[in-house]
Amino acid sequence: MTSIKKISVLSIIVIISFLCVCCDHNNEESMTYETYANAYYTIQYPSYWLTSEVDDTVVFSKADNPFTMTVRAARSHGSYFQESIDTIKENMKAEACIVGGNKGYKFEGEEDDNVSYTFYYVQEKDMYFEIKFEYLVDDDDDYKSLMDHIKNTFTFNDFATVDALNRSPKVNGNRDAQWLADIEFVLEKLPQYHKNLFFKQAEEKFLAHGNRIKDNISSRTDHELIVEISRWIAAIGDSHTSFVFNSEGLYPFRFYYFSDGVYLVNSSPEYQAYIGLKLKGINEKSVADLIKLFRPVISHENESWFKMKFANYIVLTEVLNGLNITQSQSANFIFMYKNGHEKNVEVKPTRSKIQHRTADKSEKMLYLKNTNENYWYEFLEEEKLVYFQYNRCENMEEISFSVFNEELFNFIDSHSIHKLVVDLRHNVGGSSYILDPFFAELKKRKSLDQSNQLFVIIGRDTYSSAILNAVTFKNETNATFIGEPTGGKPNHYGQVQIMELSNTNTKLPYSTKYFTPSREDTDSIMPDILVEPNADDYFNNIDSAMVRILDVNAFD
């Protein structure tokens, strides 16, 4: 690394240091530290670097050669915004841009063969910025030098470089040795990396269960082992911390757990004659038996999330085999007609996942329309109702949420609207901050924020960041909640990292943060009006939740 390159690296870090550290933070509280860990580095940073609204402060990652540093922080000081902009302008070119759907500035510094960096100031609530700095290292000495620059520039209590923190080391050996290495890695590392692994289960019980699995490796099949590991992890009690099945094969069915039973809602073409039939069992096991077998294997915190996962898991070949429900690749699914007659269907697995059947239903049931889009809205003119479906907490490439949100409220303002419906039934998460512009605009329209005009539909797939959005609706609006209890727990562990078990090619997501947005620590967000999905309504193209909303008089 040449001295010129070192100077450019150091100068950029000094600017980052200015942006992240405000002038007056000498009180005792400012000396507390927060910890951030990712797949490669664990650092501690001053707690005043960010507010509760921002997830990350400094992220270090190394994939092959590139080194990337991202700084995210929040400031509410009156003059801090302009001071930050002016300081960077002295050193870099600036241009207006859109970042993550928000208006802001883009700053680019000088670039050489090894160094490139880009600064973004995002005007989100006038206090949020993101800085990205990339450095390409040629060798270990360059890398160590860069680490030293960063360590000396910032004040850290601890700066630990841990190569492949989340990846178990590869071992040479047979199948048993590989399983042993990965299980031992989980036993050692998961208690360290999880935010609070023993919040529900005692450490002794967790360790004893893991050691029992180790002791029985040679006497269990691979499928039995993955099911037992899933049972071990599910006992932690955190739905975000779970063992991921590889889906070696899937039976060609798609099921849904309705209030009146488990029904087939889609299949591969050769089995579509059975769509609409109720599942009675698989092989010798009834649905009631299957529920008992699957419950301890599925990571869940409430019944809604279990129902969703159960319907998905009963088509996984390795799980059915690992639970000894099947003894071969084929399985006998037993269906029941309304008249009580049964139909046995012997099937073999496929590699294709069967999706929900929406093509012939979306025109009749809005909630099955455009499910592949993160957000969209439709105006029901006769009812004077705007239906806004929010499916993923992520910006779309075609249109950022901030632009979409502006269009949505412009439409609302230019029409006579009696009801606004926000449908969160498909939303399993992402970044909860994406919806912030919606809440900001809604607060400006008090006449729409009435319990008989603003409705939020929730369900079993409402999860993770979508739960945080739902809690905001609960706490800050007068919305009426309708649907079924959410799959996500309001106060929950989350902000997931992935543990990679290299020897067995499996993955284990785990939580690194605890969210407490709700005043009440309940298992689910409960609807004000309970409407559970039932098979008759679904197969007759009736959206029960929307029917109830349409029945409400907006002027009572």
C-alpha cells in the first residue's frame, strides 16, 4: 500500500468520524457502549452514535477481496444536517440523488486502483445519513493496516477480528465427524451470538439436548438428525431462531390450515382434481397426529405462526421421513370429500414448490391479487374505499415507496374516500422504516384516522418488521384491526444473522436484537374483529375480512 493510498484511507475515516460523533457527548451516559456483530467482525461503539430508529452503525464485511464499511447514524441536532453537508462538500463532489426512495445528496471522493467511496445523505426525517466506503485489499498486510487505521480513528471498547464468525470450520472425515463438528459449533457459538438464548429455556437443558444429539449421531439417519436438531432449536422459543430444512424434495401439494381443517389449495397439474378436499392424514397418521409430531419441531411463538409453518412443512420429504411418518420417498395422502368418502393419493416428491393458487381468484378476492408486488393500491369506486396492500417491507425497483406513497395520498386527496384499508396479511417483514412516510402523511389527515374509516387487516403471515408496523398502527392511529392473530409476536427477538454449518450444508438463522414496541407483551397482535379464514369462504371466493369491513358504516 503506498503512502498516498494510506492518506486517502485515513482522510475518509476522519470525515466519517466527524459525521458519526457529535461535539458535546462528554457526559457519563455517552460513555456506554453498544455491541454490533456480523459474519466477520465484532465491534463496540459509543451508544450515542445512533437512535433507536436505526438498526446498524458500523458494518464490516469481507467477501473474497473487497472490504466494505457502512456507517449509518441518526442526528436530530438543528444545525447538524447543514454542518455535515458543508464539511463533506469541502472534500468531495456532490450531486442530488434518490437513495432508497428518499431525496438526498450523493458525494463521491477520489478513486484510485484500490480505493473507492461514496457518501449518501438521506433526508429521511432530516436526520438520517448513510455512508459507504469501499477498499480493495491486495494482501493481508494491507488489510491489517486498514484495520489499524480504523481502530485508531474510532473509540472502541473492543475491536475483534474474527474470520468467518458465523461459519463452522470444515473438517476432514466421515459423515459422523461432519455432523459432530457442526453440532459442537452450535453448542459453542449460538449461546455467544444470540441476543439472549436462554430467555425461556435453561442453559443446562439446551446443552444436555445438544449433547444427546451428539451421542446418537451414528444411530440416526441424516433426516432423523435434522428433525432432532430442529426440535432442539425450536425449544429455545424464538421463532426467528430456527433450523432451515434444505427441501431435498417436496410433495406436489400446497395446503392451508383453515379454521375448519387443513385443505388442499393447489397442486401440480396431475392432482388438481383434488383441490378443495380436506386432508385426513398421511400414511398411518391422522392430521391430529401430525400436529402433535410437528409442534415441537417448528420454531414458533404462537398458534398462528405454527399453522402457517405446519401447512408448509407437511410436504417436505426429509421432515416426514425424519419423523418416521414415511419410510420411503413415496407418501400416501388421504383426502376426504364433503360426503365423507376418502381418496388415497400415492405421490412421489418433486423439486418444484407449489405456490398458492391465485390466478383464478385474484379478480374476486383482492388480497390474492398482485401478491408478487411489495405494495399497490386499488380504488373501489362504488364503496369509495381505497385498498392498500403492503406485502413486503422493501422498496421496489420500479417505484420507491416514498414515490408510491406520494401518489397514494395524492389520489386520496383528490377523491371522496370513506374508507382506507391497509392489508398486511402477506407481509413477513423487511425494514419497518419503509412505511414511515405513510404514517407521516396519515397523521396530516385526521379525518381519515377514524375507527370506522381506517382498517388494518392482519393474519398469520404478518411477521417481523410488519409486526413493528402493525404496532405503530395500534399505538399511533385509531385503526380497527380485523382478521386473525398475527404470526409475529409484538415484542420479539429478531434482526437475524445466519449461522452456516459448512460440513452438513445447513443453515441456522438466529436473533441478535430484542424489539419491544408494544406496551403489552402478548403472543400475537389480536384483531378487534376476529375473522378466521375458513375453507367454504375461500373456495367460494369470499374474503371474509373485506366483507366485514364493507359492512361497517363509515358515518356511524
